[in-house]
Amino acid sequence: METEGFTHFFNDKTGLKMTGQTFTAHPKIDPKTGNMIAFGYASTGLCTDDCTFYEVTPEGELVHEIWFKVPYYCMMHDFGITEDYAVFNIMPSIGSWERLEKGLPHFGFDTSMPVYLGVLPRREGATGDDIRWFKTSNSFNSHVMNAFQEGSKVHFDIPVAKNNMFPFFPDVNGAPFNGQEAMSYLTRWTVDMASNSDAFESEVQLTQTAGEFPRIDDRFAGQPYRYGWMLEMDYRRPVELKGGSAGGLLMNCLCLIDHQTKTEQHWWCGPVSSLQEPCFIPRAKDAAEGDGWIVQICNRLEEHRSDLLLFDALDIEKGPIATINIPIRMRFGLHGNWADAEDVGL
Ligand SMILES: [Fe+2]
């Protein structure tokens, strides 16, 4: 790998070099191979429909690059992997040079356009022509909880909202932001690679709990899995946020979803606090799924500081088992990740 930056992955053995211009903020690690799986959109420049798929070994060698095109240019923020596929959700937070020349925000939401799910084989020799596009009706969807295969079926779990969740990327026709329709609910999309249709096989809302920023035990990325955690938006609780939440989103609860028992747990951070993304830490490398801790930052808005909270990952309802008082106020971010020191060479 060249040293000038992560956007220049290079394989000494094959000479394969990353040729796209962009790289997602949400790469995944394949738990079976350790490879980093990633993509880029607008890969030949702003507002282009060219995309790239990448697979990079733990040593930083690019072993796979596939170019493909999407049905329309849009904000492609996250994606899913399974053992055999990379799966891309295309939703109409769209952009164009016309918008940029008018001085509009890069992206705007178009309620008239369909949503697509693209399933790209990861196998050696696959090309962009091998991607299959499945189509469904309009919605807003962004971060992905997980994806996995079951026979010829591909399941894709993602919070879905009826309408735009981003007031800062407003409706392209000027419709006012609709907070009620911006509530997202974890939904399982299923497509069947054995079918001859481009329709989704099913779209099942998995919960009545509004939430985003879904996370899993990352050792189960792309695999059948049982547990997911999310930031929950619970407007039934008293709220005195004093303007202090990233993106204007109310994130006042941590939620645990058990897909196997179809049960949930919830923990509320209080009326004058907001939460940042939960992250799972396994108790040990070979611990069972979910056996470990959740770590997340809590913004204490009244006191202008932050706490780092640790939970028993499968018993969040009892509250944090440890609270680390941070003497300063962390900025309002949302994403967070955990890395074992040994995994990052420390
Ligand atoms: Fe993100």
C-alpha cells in the first residue's frame, strides 16, 4: 500500500490500484476473511453515477475493485455486505450540477422517485454488469444495521422513514420538513436472487420503536445475527434539549432489539441529555454474540460536558455499569467505533 493515504490502496503482487476518487465513511470488515469491504460513489467526480466496490486485505492490499453504475445519482451513505454480495440502498436524496449552480444544498429529497436495492456479487471475476437492481416505492433510508443471506434470499435490515430525515437537505419541491414522517423504523427488506422479478419479496417493519444509527456486534457483519442496538427517538419522554443534539435529531434513548425473541430493551438518558452512537465491545474475541459491553457518549447539556457510558450489552435496561465523567463538552457527533489496541498495532 502506498503511504500517501487510504484512497490509494495498491496491491504489490497484482499491481491492482484503487482507481475511484471516493471512499465510503462506512466500510465493513468481513468477519470471516478480515478484509475491509467498501465502496465509493461519484467515483469519477461530483454528481456522476459511477460507483466502485473495493475489497482490501488487513495488510492494505487491494484484491478486488469493481466499477458499476447506479440508477440515479444520490447520497449513498452506507451499504451492507453478505458472504457473497455487497448490497447498496439507493434512495432519492439526489444531487446535480444544476442544484449546485443555483447555490442549493448539494442534496435534496425527491418524494416522486423509487428506491432501489442493488446486489453485487463479490466473487472473483464479477463485473458491474452482474449487479441486480430491485425496486420499491419511495422512502428515506440511510444507515444499515446488517445484511445476510438465507438460501437465495438476501435480507437487508435498515431504518426506513416515510419521508426525508434531513431538514438540511430539503425537499426538492419546497415541501416543508415533516417531523412525523421523518421518524424511521427498523425494517427488513428481502429480495430473492432466484426470482425473475425486480420487485422486493417483502418489506417488514420489525419494530414500533423509532430509531436510527443501528449497530451490531460487528463480528456478525454479513452473517445471520440476533442482536442490534440503535439510538432511539422517544418523543413521549420529557425533553429539554436546549438545542443540543446533532443534526437536530432527538436521540434520547438506547434501544436493544433481540431479533430472535422479538423483544426490546430501552434506556432513557434523561430530559436534558442526548446520546451519540452506541458501539459494541466483545468481552473476548471468542465471546458469544452480544456478550460484552456497549459504549457511548452522552451529552450532558445542562452541565456543558459529556459522559462516556458503559452498559452490559444485553442488559441495558439496568442502566450504565460505569460512567466516565469527561471534564469537557465533546462536540455533537454521532458515530463512534471501538478498536482493540492489538488490532490497531498499539
Ligand atoms: Fe453515517
